[in-house]
Amino acid sequence: MKTTLLVLVCLLTLPSRAEDPGIRRLDGTKISIADAEALARRTLAENHVTGAQIAVLNRGHLVWSAAFGLRSRDPDLPMQPTTTTWAASITKSVFATYVMQLAQSRQFPLDIPIVHLMPHPLDSYEPYRDTASEIAHDPLFGTVTPVYLLSHTAGFANFSSLEPDHKLHIHFIPGSQFAYSGDGINLLQFVVEQQLANKPLDELMQQSLFTPLHMDHTSLIYKESFAGNIADRFDSDEKFISHPRRAQPRAAGSMTTTANDLATFLTALLSTEKKDQHILTPKALHAMLTPNIAIMTQHQFPTFDETEGAEGPVVGLSYALGWGVLARTRYGPAIFKEGHGDGAQNYLICFVRTRDCMIILTNSDNGELAFRPLLEGILGDTVTPWEWEGYTREAILASRKPH
């Protein structure tokens, strides 16, 4: 079913349409804001993306932001720049940044095994009593540090629910290879909460990041203030899936936010200008974004598929602390993060040297179909490893076939 797409353009910080200074692409060419809007509207409509927000930064500052389509149906309500939208796994990178804040202030160590950061064995804690019984006393688990958890090198599956016995297992020597794991990030959340007076993560990150940066439409849990302007989630047939109403914070993926709030976050993260607010010291930022493990596999998922691909070596595909990295591109190094979930497909990428970034948030299972034409057409991003990400049309459609 084809969606009638509406566009709302952010007004406050952006130039007037009459000026239309354009968006600078990575190769130095420009696309006008009017052309960017037209391309986005057409691409999202062709791919039946129910609703979307897009933001672009040039030299670390927002130059264009727009919302398209619908945030909900029956009645149809337009997506707006202020509509809070489920970010899914983009949460992981924001959480990693918070952990780096703790590390730079010496509140949390990154290189000490987590077994030494908890007073009791992992399986003695209620949340892990069942799932951690196989690893709590494993010598390999005794070597797992926050660095391994943030760089997805601890050896866990994505989630224990995917294991035959639904328990945590370590599949390789920690630190030796990459295997994306939401469980690893949630485990680090648990350790952080124990270290910091058992406070919930939503309160900790609200105090340290969201409130100081005025990210007013961002939270790890549902807030009543979001009730009138939150994006519902839709499947590939544009049928309603659910309302995002998370009651418990999850570092692996519970955050709702807006493209504009993420733009504010990225400006503060990468800024080199004194007038801007800074999240991390240059030393902490460098430590977070330095590649920890090279990735040579053809695909990111399934997690333990070791088939080698050609894309990784070409662009220096690797993982740092909470962020994917393209260490060698014609436009300099880049950091990226995806967000996948039922009815939410999201992506952001930043080229660190020029601080040119693009953020795409959608409330649709069809969102990924639009990523490549949007990233290439608006930002000029031709270096994202599309096959490894699973962003080719063939891979997306194949993933929908029953197995």
C-alpha cells in the first residue's frame, strides 16, 4: 500500500528555503535542499516507508532536517521533526559514549575484567540466575572486560534467546574476533548500574547526556510527555505492529529519539570548536573511536558466520568501542551505527575528518530499502559496506522469505 508522504522541514536552526545554500556532499559537490527533499520524498514513497526523519550535518553542524510520512494511522498523523522514534541499536553507541564519560572521570574502568567489578558471581544476581549458569565460573568469562563488551568481542551470541538452551555461552577466546552481541551491551549496563549506586541507566544517561544537551525528545524509557507525538511501528505491508512504550531501560536498544536530537549529540561528540558543548575530552574520544578489531566477514549477521567478504579490507571495516568504523575511505575515516528492530530501521554515519554526517530514522520495516539511494544521493556516501550491512535490495527481500 502506497503511503502519501508529507514533509515538514525544521525551521529554527536552518536557513530559509529562499536562500537554499544546499548540502555539501562528501566529494565537494552540492545538492540543494529542495532537491534533497524531492529525492527523499520520492525514494521513501517508492519503497513504502511509512514515516522517516532525516538530518544532515556539514562540518559538524545541522544544515538540513526534515520529516516525512506518517507517525501513526487511524487517524493518519504526520511524522514531525519532534516525533520521538525508536532508535533500536543506535542506543548502543550513545550508551558507549556515556561509558566513556565515566571512564574519563575515573568512575568506571574499561580494562578490568567485569568479574572484579561485581561483588558476587554473575549467576547470583536475579536477572542472570538462569542465563549465566554456564559461564559465571568459566575461566574465559573471567577475562571479559568492558572493552570486549563494547567492541563486541566477548564471544557471546547476539542474545541468549538465540542459543539452543537460552543461556549465555562464550564461543571464542574473548578479544580474538568480532561477533555482534546485544547481550554483551546489556551485561555492561548491569555492571555499570551496580557500580553507580544501583541507579537505573535511564536516570544516569538523562543526567549526563540528554538533559545537558537539551535532547528533549530522547529517553531510554517511555515518558508521558511523549504520548502525543511518538512514532508507532509498521511492517513491510505498512500494517501497525506496536507502540514503542519501553518501561525498562536497555542499553542494547530501548532509546527513542529524533534525528534532530541525534544531530545535537553528534555535534557535541565531534566538535572541535570551543563555542560548542563537548561530551568527551579529545583523549577519550580518540580512545572510543580507535578500531579494536578488524572485520573481514561478508555479512554482519548471522553472528558467527565467518565467510570472508571483499568489502571490509577495502574500507578498513572494524569495530571500536560501541561504534562501527570505516578506517580507510576516500573521504577519511568514518563511524557508523545501525538500528534494527521490528518496525524500526535506522542508520547514521559520520565522516570524522570533515564532520559530515547523515542520520536516517524510520518507523517502517521498509526503511532499509531506502538507505542506499538516500545516502548516496544526498550525502554522496559510496563507501558504506552495503553487502556486509545487508542493505542490498536482494538481501533485504531474501530476509523476508520464510525459512
